[in-house]
Amino acid sequence: GDSVIQMQGQVTLSENDFLFINCTYSTTGYPTLFWYVQYSGEGPQLLLQVTTANNKGSSRGFEATYDKGTTSFHLQKTSVQEIDSAVYYCAMRELNTGNYKYVFGAGTRLKVIA
Amino acid sequence: GPKVLQIPSHQIIDMGQMVTLNCDPVSNHLYFYWYKQILGQQMEFLVNFYNGKVMEKSKLFKDQFSVERPDGSYFTLKIQPTALEDSAVYFCASSPDWGGYEQYFGPGTRLTVL
């Protein structure tokens, strides 16, 4: 079935470190891919999305490339800041039997130390 | 940006009682969702709802669960009767269309079943 895999449960970095959060997906179709960010005490909010394979999405210094070959959508940022501390969810939206379905990964908790 | 509201923010209830969680979605949105997040675990899809009907539900959406949105008012999740394993944060989300649109999440309702 459709799935989104985030292997890293938690990532701890220092300010100005490079961020890489792993995400792979599995589906038989052509999904739209998303990264959502959830700050403490809030609901998830959209960080970026990419609809077309081989395209890159970017927002607030974060970027992710929809790689259909490796079925990956890794999230990167060159230099993280303490305010980036949050939980990051990779997600996909897939058309399945006439119904759009959203599938979320397990989430990766990012802690940035000043 | 558009806001989804959830009332109450926290609900404590005795096992076996009924509880209704309320969601005020973004005003022009047509599609509504509930997700469940047990403390420390990933967010999981429960149900989506459109035009007065449940479009899709997961295996987590037990027979004790029901959703409705009477006359454009709150989108509600009712649990009757509640069980200990229903303790979680419940997130409501809405979106304007199936196609390529992000979901807007509320801040969540923390349900504690004693």
C-alpha cells in the first residue's frame, strides 16, 4: 500500500549546521509531495510542496527535490537556526480509486541548539 | 493566513462517556479531515468528509466514532462510548479542493480518557 518513510526519529544540530531529513515514499501513482512543519503546541502547517517529478520546492531556506527515480523527497537546509526546532512531516497526496488520500510519515523531531 | 479553530483545546472525560470534538474549518473549504496523534507517535489519518458524507476512513475510525457537519456549522468528531485508548491529540484539517491543495490544520484538541 501507499506509505511514507522517515527513518530519523530525532535530529539534533547546532545553529548554522546543515540539515538533511530523509524521506522516501511508496505508491503506484503520481503523487504530490509535501513537507509540513509542526511547532510545539500547534497543528502542522505546510512548509513546501512539489507536484511534478524532478522539480524542487523551496521555502524559508528549506528545499526538497521530488526524485521519482529514487522515490525520495529529502528535506535540506544549509544553515539551521534555533527557531527551526520543530517536528517535520513528509507527506504525499495520491489519487486512489477516485479519492485523494493523504499519507503522512512518522515525523522527524529537529532540535537546534544555540 | 487561513485558520482552522478547534474547541476545546483540552478535554478530560471518564471512560464510557460521550465526547464531541468541534472544528471550525476555513470558511470556503469543502473537504474536512480528522487525524489522531498519540503522544510521541506519528499523526494518523482517521477520516475525510465531503458534501455531508464520509469519503474514506481508516481502520482507526472505530464504530464508536462518527462525524458530521450540520448546516455548515462545526465539523464534529463524536466518540460514544470513549475508551482509554482514545486518549490522544485530535487534529482537524480542511482543504478547498482535492486537487493539489494543502490541508490547513487546527491546533488540536487533547483528549484525556480516564
